[in-house]
Amino acid sequence: MLPIKSTKCIILLLALILSATAYNWKKKTVCATNQYQPDKLKPIKFYEVDLDAAPKDRWTAIVTEYQDGIKELLNAIIELVQQIPYGNDLIELLDKEGPGLLSTFPPEYAEEMQGIADATGLEVGQVVVYNIFYELFTVCTSIVAQTSSGERIHARNLDFGLFLGWDLKTHTWKVSEILRTIVLNVNFMKNGKLFYKETTFAGYIGVFSAVKNNSFGLTINERFSVNGGYIGLIEYYLLHKTNQAWTTWMTRDIMEKGATFDQAKTNLSTQAMISPAYFILSGPSENEGTIITRSRSKSLKPKSLNPEAGVWYLLQTNYDWWKNPPYFDNRRTPGEQCMNKSTPATVSKSTIFDVLSTDPVLNQLTVYTVLINPQTGELESYIRSCPTCYPW
């Protein structure tokens, strides 16, 4: 029998799905327009992380500034995960084994997490929980489009905290609300020069949304699967199958070690991973845009830009592109309807921002929107909030 907290969590989940379904059936897509007005949006602040510094010192300034928000989020994570079946056991295991687990992580990343723990006063196990959390609860929409002039525009909404902490009084997602207070941009520096950029959260060392000048842009969307992140965690911790990559640490490795779109594409397609995912990749050369659908062991049905065949844009949510999305979480159809109002001759950063501002593509889980240019290395991001939008 499930614990009472878990039963309540499931009942709430079912109620949310039923209410959201009714909402979705009644609502017609109204494509947003004229939403890209930077002077009226909330830009995300930039910081620098020096990759030539000792790993334990790289994040000290950032996490010291944001430590209150990090601790608030960590407490919310623990409280919410404890309501999931066996969630309390998972938290206790990670908290207890955290220091020992560092020895199984890539050494630099282990040192970075130890440095974050030292700077914030958190236990190492708590920092591990904080970072692992992001492997399990992300839902997103990513787009890559190619203009008639051959430019690639890469953009995404990051939606975070699905089914975690719905507040019945304020009608908001608790985790998403906290995340908006600790989101930031990072310029990673190496040898005194800009190496690559990302949009992330204070205290988190992986890569979700990043660009490397004249090399590639990369975003990650979660992929739901029975053989998913929980199974990967069990195999990693209990069966010691440590040859699997942590998804967002793997993408950080690729940002730091990969030089070209093709190199990134190969690595993202072949590395064994703890969690399945969708990798949306863009490059500086013509037609360099692809969706890599990953199981934990291999790539499935990659889809690439092919304007001659009419595929001038790619749009990926959290469901396999060759299957219909579930009716209670269909962001793909509204997104495609709005993208189809543009053509390669008219699509722009502004029109794509409008697509990502359309309900339910923009929803109550959306934390930020990022715009990426793989040709120039530009990364532009904004905090988003839409209290009247679809719940997810």
C-alpha cells in the first residue's frame, strides 16, 4: 500500500490532469504576436565562470550570492520528492552516500560540487540531490528554424517542476516560482577568452541550454520512458553501472571538448546515459539542425533540417516526433500551427519568440525563454511567467 502522502499526491495529479484536459479541449490556439519586446521583458543576468580556476572555486561567487534561493529550492525538492513512492528512501540514500558518491563522478565535477557545498554550508549529499533533481523533472519546447538566407535560429522554453508542489491557494508551481529567482547566464572563460555560454540555475553544474560561437547550439528536453531516469539511478547507485553518463554533465563535456556540429552530433547519439532525452542541436552551416531522440543506450529516428523536402524547422517537446503527443500535454500542435504562419522568408527571432509565447507552449511551468544563434554565439534569455496560461 502506498504511503498516505503518496496517495494524496496521486489524487492531486489526477485532478490536475482532468482539469487541464477540460481546459485543453475548450481552448483554441491563438498565436501570440509582438511579444518580442526586450525593453519590456525580464533579462537574465550574466556571470563569468573561469574554467582555468580550481574546480572547487569556480562557482563560489555565484552560489554565495544565491545561497538563500538554493537552500529554499533544495528544501522544496526534498519535501516534494518525499511524497513520491520511495522518495524518502531515495533522499536518505543520497544524503548518506553523497560524499562517497563523489568518487564515482567525473573528478572536476565532483570537486565543483564539493566547492558548492563548502561555499553554501550544505552537505555534499544535498548538493548531489540538488543536481540529480534536474535529471528527472524537466519539460520543454525547443525549436530550430532555417531562414531563406541560410541562418539558423535556435530557441527554447524551459518548463520545470511538472507535478511538483502545485499551490491550491496561489495556483502556481512552487518549484517553478523558486527557480525564477535563481536563474542566470554564464560566460565560461578559458585562457582569458569566452569559451561558450549557457543559461542555468545557481548551484547546478550541468548544461541545459548553451551555445559555442561558430560551432553549435544545444538544448535538452526530457524524454519520458519506462526505462527512464529512475531506472538509471538505481543501476548507477545500487548496481554500480557507472559507465553511464549523467545527461547534463555529458552535454557540458561536449560544450567543452567538442569543436564542431558533427562531433557533437556523434557524441550525443552514441554515449550511454542514465536518463533518456531529446537533444536539439544547431550548427553554423546550412541545414545543420537535428533532433536526436535518445533511449538510454542509442539514438532513435533522428530528424534533421531538410528545406528541399519542406522541413525548414524542427519543433520538439517531450514526446517522440513520430508519435502523437498525449491530449493532456499537447504543446506540439499549437507550436506547429504558429510556426506554420511563418515561412523561411519571414521567420525571425521575433516570430519564434511569439511561438514560444503562445499558450500552452508558454505555460505556468515555463521558467525562461532562450534565443540562440550558433553562427555568432549570441545567447539571449528572459525570465517568463504566465499565471493565466495552461498549467503545463
